[in-house]
Amino acid sequence: MIDGRIKLRHIACFLEVAARGGFGRAAEALHLTQPAVSRAIGELEETLGVTLFERGRSGAVLTPQGETFRAHAGAARAALRRGLDLVAQARSGAGTVVAVGVLPTVSTGLMPRAVAGAKADGLAATVRVESGPNDWLLGRLREGRLDLVVGRLAAAEAMRGLAFEHLYSEEIVAVARPGHPLATGRTIGLAELAPFTLILPTAGSIIRPEVDRLFLAEGVARDGDVIETVAPSFGRAYTRGSDAVWIISRGVVAEDLGEETLVRLPLSGLLPGGPVGLTTRAGSPVAGAVEALARAIRRVADG
């Protein structure tokens, strides 16, 4: 039975502090005072009989009990928000909206074909596609702002309260402009990249650890000229206009490789791909329109 002392304001404050890692930042996002947010968290902890956050100078960090509560609180708020949206749609006569989050690698390849396929199958809902970093998309999924995410499998702690369905593994490649000094067709050692600018995913990206592991395994130091970005438009423009070498998921540059505006450099070391799949909120029912889009996504991935 739900304790009647737990209010929506408690849940809202708790989830915002957890997401932003601090009471001040949460208060600013909620347009409340910091004492009001602190009071709400204190009341929630008193009601639950546990400590939800470890407070410190660096901010607020979830305790194990806080992590557990976050998964269920996020799912509850997402379900409530979805219910309110459906009621509002029914009242206004507006059509159903399916909100899907996708990685940049997915937004240009798989997703356009999947949406077209779903529409051809009769999906009448409005499909809203948002693109961004994997961790940001998963946060919006937990909050109920997205119905599903097509992205990478995150670390175990980031997947609490979420369910992942594997679709395919995406290769990581090194690419350069046509006519690049290394674009000779022969296999290239990592050490040969040293004279050139390297464009790498940012440190917080899902594929960066795979890239770092390859350099470590080959005993090659990355002490040269490095640019870090997860912006495909920047990486594409910079690589085409310079001798930089861009290490990135193949899905981001699949069209460029097909049009030969970029070429792949065959590396001696292996850059293993990472799993890409459908992520939904665990235990939450999937609406018919969402499942229809998910079926189309699976079909394209299998094709």
C-alpha cells in the first residue's frame, strides 16, 4: 500500500536531485528554493525510513536505497505522465505521439527506413524523433519523455529500471578523405596515425573505452593532436577538409563511405563493435503504436 504522505512534489524533487547530482541545481530546474527541495527530500527520507542521498561538497550521490527507489519512482512518474498525455489527447482529439530517442548513428541509417516501414504498415501516430548522446536519451526515457530508445547498451548501473533488446552490433571504423596519405589500400598500424590529427569520440561516449583499449593493446600513446567530438557534422566536415583521421561508429559515416566522400582506412588492430538495441522502461506496458514502430525497427535491423 502506498504511504499517503508521499506526494508528487516529493517524487519530482527526488528525481531531479538524482538526475542533476545536487540540491541547488535541482532547485533551479524546478523553479524552487534550495531549502524547499531539501525539505522535500528530508520528508521523503523520513517517510521511507532510509537515507536516499549522501550529501557532500561535490553534491548529492544516491545511496543503494536511493538507486532502488529511483528506478521505481521514475517508472511510476513515467506511467502517470503517459496516462495524462493519453487523456489530454483523447480530450483534444489529437492523435497519438510516439517519442523515440536515437543515437546519431541510427538517425541517418536505420530510423528513416523504420519510420517509413511503420507508416506503410498503417501507423497513423505522429512519430517524434530525438537524437543525442546515449546517457541523455536514457534519462529522458526514465522520465517518460521518450517511449523507447534505439541506442547502445549502457553500463549495468545506467540500465537499472530499463530493459534492453539487442538488434545488432555496430562496427567502429577509421575514416579519412579520399587521397589521404594513408589511403593506399594496405593495412595500417596505429603508430602510423601519429603524424595526423585524430578525431575521437568524447571521453563520456559509449564507444570511447573500446577505442582506448585498442590503443593500449597496441602499445601506442595518443600524445599527438586530438579533437574530441560526438557531433557528426563537425567530424564529417573536418575530415573531408583536412588530413585528420576520424574514428567513429560505422553507422555515422555509412552514407559517406557509400558516396566515397570518405574512405575507410584498414587498421591492423580490431575495433570491436558495440551492441545496439531497443531500450524501454522495464515493467511498463508498451502502447500499440510504440510496439508497431518497434516491429518496424526490428524488421529493418534484421534486413
